[in-house]
Amino acid sequence: MFMYVFSIILIVASNILYNISQKSIPENANPFTALFMTYLIAMLLTIVFFLFNKTDKSFLQSFKDLNWTSIALGISIVGLEFGYLMAYRAGWKISLGSLVANIALALMLIPIGLFFYNEGLDVYKIIGAIFCLIGLILINK
């Protein structure tokens, strides 16, 4: 139960810091220099966390367990970071940009969950999705 709650708290706290940081990158900063620094810090933190993670495999041995998903995740992260940075530079407010993007994402993931992961869809989820659509319309008016 702890990890169930903690993981969501970590996501929310990290997203708050993420959006504040993205919104606060100086306008005149090269976006790719900012991304480079971001990933350099992320890489260093990941290495440190790996060192404290108890495992029977070395850092290099653990690469054998990876597949295409790590490459796809890397590509998607760059797209996310660059997209948010450009959205904020284009004038999206911090209170709306992430909200619109995440509602749209949630709506797009519904058919993916249904068709690829055999997730169910009940009346409450359909009503929730309808409210999300209504919210997107109202927010963008």
C-alpha cells in the first residue's frame, strides 16, 4: 500500500517541480542546451541511485535486460521536454498547459488501454471521459 500511494505522491511532486522548472527556463537560453543540462543531471542521479540499488548484476550487465522500450522512452522524453518548453515559450500558462496536455493524454490512452492492454471501460469511465472533453472545451474558450 505504501508504494501505491508514495508513487503517486512522487509523480505529483516531481510534476510540480518539472513544470515550474520548465516555465522558469530563461527565454534566451538555447532549448537544447537546457535539455543537455537536464539529461546530464538526470544521468548523474540515475548512476548514483543505481549504486544504492541492491542487485546481483553490474551496471554494464544490466544493459542485457533492456529492449527497444528504453530507446522509445528516450525519444519520448526528449519530445515531452521540448514540447513543454516550447508550449511555455508560446505563452501557455503553467496552470493550463499541463492540464490540457494531461487531459488530452488521458483521453488518448483510453483506446490504447482497451485495445492493447485489455483494460475495461465502464459507465463511470465513459462519463469521466465526457467530463474531460467538456473540460477541455471550457478551458480553451
